Amino acid sequence: MSEAFIVATARTAGGRKGGRLSGWHPADLAGQVLNALIDRSGIDPAAVEDVIMGCVGQAGEQATNIARNAVLASKLPESVPATSVDRQCGSSQQALHFAAQAVMAGTMDCVIAAGVESMSRVPMGLPSTLARKAGFGFYMSPEMQKRYPGIEFSQFMGAEMLAKKHDLSREQLDRFSLESHRRAIAATEAGRFKNEIVPVAMKRVDKEGVYSEDGTQHVTDEGIRYDATYESIAGVKLLQEDGRLTAASASQICDGATGVMVVNERGLKALGLKPLARIHHMTVTGGDPVIMLEAPIAATQKALARAGMKIDDIDLYEVNEAFASVPMAWLKVLGADPARLNVNGGAIALGHPLGGSGTKLMTTLVNALHQTGKRYGLQTMCEGGGMANVTIIERL
């Protein structure tokens, strides 16, 4: 079997809800990332054999196969097919797994894995909202309700359950959240995101639907709070009266598009490409859909065992900060080194563009390994329904 290599990475800087990217149609925004991957790799666009794109809110402007629409909004020729993937927050990480599996099998030599989410234009939960308006109720089916009676499958409730199960205090969660901002600030000021970010024009849309563009380039993650202090974070109201989490210890709603180009050995030779990283291992698992967000723990344990590795063998970790309790519980159970986790900040500071976060984290992980000269990186994230993907890469 062939091996899979990452040869190019790209992401837009995150945009806040109603912010700098809110005027972009998601297909056009994703098209900008596809163009950047072609430019950064230097290959003939026609050499791309498929585009696999993660997207959670596949409704409205993100409906009707957003991946194909992004291809048609890019410089890729219409001969390039595309498909959209929904594995909830892990959608574009799963897109990467599918891309890697395709080139490893040898059925394709060059595939782009990508992700997009415009949470300004396609609000979180819109597909379920539209279903209810059409008279079809909530997504939880009668058979699901029989199996899990009285359960709402709420990610927020899962995050609270996780904090309580692993004895994570409000203060610990708040201090972790502050550290996310501090690391993101340090990375931004040091220029560590420069090689990742695709500059795009700022486009806004106001409440009346009026679009504006002033020619300014969006090159900095908009969600970072440069004035964050422990006191300001500790002063945010709890989301639940007897809870531990607040909006400040949860990921930010975010607009963004991301992607990576994946090839096999034949693709490397034919296209004259230099690999940035090798896909060393891939795992995906399912777990308890009620607590839901604990799945990355068991998934990481399984991945390490199958890869014949220990957590100490991994130099850098990217664990998505859907809520602060997720990476904190992961650290506690795995016995992992906090200094290796989300070294450039995470979704609490940088934003979580749902279906785009998988290849966003991978873009940051690949670049961080090169910047630090480290060898192995591991990426994982919690996903709606109690699932988790794990990807281990080796810097080349």
C-alpha cells in the first residue's frame, strides 16, 4: 500500500460572527483556499483528482454539495469532482482521512481535503431548524429516544458532564481559556501563522443585508481577545446556574475555510512535489452519545496502541477546544504534557468554524512541527454524536 503525504496547507484567518468574512459566500471563501493550495503546490489544477470538503451546516448557501460549488468558484477545472462530508466537528478531519485512504489505495494520486463553515450566513443548527419548520420535528428519531430516553444529546450538557466527571473547576477552565488567548496572541505577534493564512478581502454584511468591502486584507484571526485577563474571563456569566462553563470557556462561532493537499509517492514524483508531512496513522471511533465529548480520550488511546506509540512519543498535540473541559479532560486521562498542547492557542481564542476545523488544526499542526523542528504530531477532536477522529503525522 502507498503512503499519504501532505504537500500543501492553507486556511483563512478566522472571522467572528458578523465580522470580516461575513460578506463572503461560503463557496467563494472555500474557493480561495482551493486556489491557494494550487498556488502553494505549483501543480497543474487539472492534476487534482477529487476534492473532499467537510461542512456541518449543509443548508442554505452551504447546501447542494458545497464542495462542488467551491470547485466551480475556484480556478480548478470543471473536470475536478467534489463531495461534501458531515462528521460534525470532525468533518474536514474525516475529509483528510478519506483523501489519505484514496491515495494510499492508489485509486487516486492527488486529492484535496478541505472544510468550510460560514456561521454568520448559515447559523449553527439551521438544518434542524428548517426540519422543524417543515413539520418534521427534531433530529432525534423515535428509536434513538427509546435507546436514550429523555436525553437531548446537547454538546453543552456533555461539556458540563465532562467537567464534573473529571473534577475540573470553574477556575481551572477559566485559566485554561485565558492561556488559549495568550498563546494565540504570542503566535500572532511572532508571525507563526503567516505561512498558514490565505489573505482574503474583508467583506461584511450588515443587518439590512448590505455588503461592504474596503479592500483591506483579512490576515489575522479576528476572535483573539488581546485584552483578556483572568478577571474578565472569571466575570462571564455561567451558561448553567450550577455549571462550570461560560461563553469564555467555549469555542467561538467562526467563519473560515481551510484545506490540505494530499498525494502518494506516485503523485510526489509525477508532480515534482516535496512532502511536508507523512500521515502516520488514522483512527475514528464512536462512544457514548450522551456525554458525547469524551470520545477523543478513548480514540487517542486506541490510536496510540495501534500505532505502537506512547503519548510521550508525540511532540505536539492539537486537541480542539470545543469547550475547555475537552482538552483538559484529555490531558488528565492521557497524562499528556500541557506544554505540547495547542501551542499556538486553540478554538477558544481562534474560533471553531465547525466543518472547517479539522483541516484548520492540521494546517496549524504541520506548520508548528516545522517551526519547532519536532517530529510527531497528533490531532483529535470531539464530534457530535459521541465520535472522534485521531490523526498522527510525521514531519518530513
